[in-house]
Amino acid sequence: MTLLKTLIFDMDGVLVDSMPYHVEAMQHIFDQMGVYMDQQVIYEREGEKTIDIIRLLLEKAGIDNGRFDLESIVEKYIEEFNIIVVLNAFEGMPECLEVLKNRYALAVVSGADKPIVHSVLNSLYPGLFSVVVTGDDVANGKPAPDPYLKALEMLNMQKNECIVIENAPVGIQAAKAAGLCCIAVPTYLDPQELHQADLVAMDHDLLIDLLLNLNSATPEACIKECAHSVKL
């Protein structure tokens, strides 16, 4: 029997209450470009690589991607995000992870850009994660399984030794495509949109409680044991 050994966290919306700043930063850039931006797209596609989200935003606005230098937009967005962001970890999460690091290997898999991810983690969660995978580290980002498969390779772990914690459909799809169990928390979206997860914790208080009470069984058994206390 293979036991749970690793917890892999998405960053934005799971560890850090940062998505409104991502949206605001992108809105500033699109305003400068004179292009309409549907903010809901960013929440719904959270977890994808930034450049892929920009392509989708332009497509939704009826704009030919060829009219703009997408890499330049990404760079401006990163600069704007770093200017406006106020870093806030979800209450209780740093303390929770301080406990969990003594029980499991901890990793982060984020679709955000590398400078942002490492800056945020170094500020709010220093020294807690043995592996960090960002949107810049893989050719195919979420919802492809590649980011999670890369994390498993770097951790030297098997699929049946891990649980993923996500908060967006794209990330859940990536975790499941990689063959991993997934707990979700509906930070910015309706819980029903996270139905592909194995378990949905309705808020961070419940998520923290579930994580601290995980046992050393298989990931599937851990999920099953927790499921009775979680309702959509």
C-alpha cells in the first residue's frame, strides 16, 4: 500500500489572496492598449499561463493576437502587478504549512510567471516548499498535466503518493489529467464550478482543518475519510 507523502499547492487563491490584484494589473494594461477586457475570464481561467490568458482575452475582445507583442504585454503586466499587489496569505495557512512540512513534502505548482511566484512565496512562505513549478517552467501549462507531472518528477514521487490543493477548474483539470487526487476550495468561483475535484472544502477554515487531520493512509482513503464532513 502506497501512503500519502506529498501535498502540492496551487498558489493564487489557495495560499495567497492575490487574484484581484492579477485582474487589476491586467485591466490596467488592457486599458492602456484601448482593448475591452472581460475580467471574469481571468477568474475562470486562473491557473493557465499568463500568455495563454492574454490570447484568450484578446480573442474574447475580437482582437487579432498579431496586433500586439504578447511577451511585452506579459512583461508590463508583471511590472504592474508588482507595483499594486498587497501580499496577503490566507489566514491560518502559513501556520498550517509549518505543521504540515514536518509530515509531508510540500510543493507549489502555479500558472503564474516565475518572478511573481518566487517573490510571493519568499515573502509569505519562506523555506516551506521543496519544489516550485511556475508557468515559465513548462511548455504546456494547465489544464495540461505537464506542470504537475514535472513536480512529481522533481519530487521523485509517484502519482499515488500525492494530493493536490486547487481552487480553479483549469488547475483541477490539470491535476486529474496527471492522475492525482485533488481537494478544491472555491475562493473566487461558485463551488459547483469545481465539481471535477475529488473533494471541495467550502472555505479556507475547513480546508485547513482537513489538511491538519489528514492521516498517513493512501490519498484516496484520506479523501474518502474527509468527504463526510464536506458538502457542496
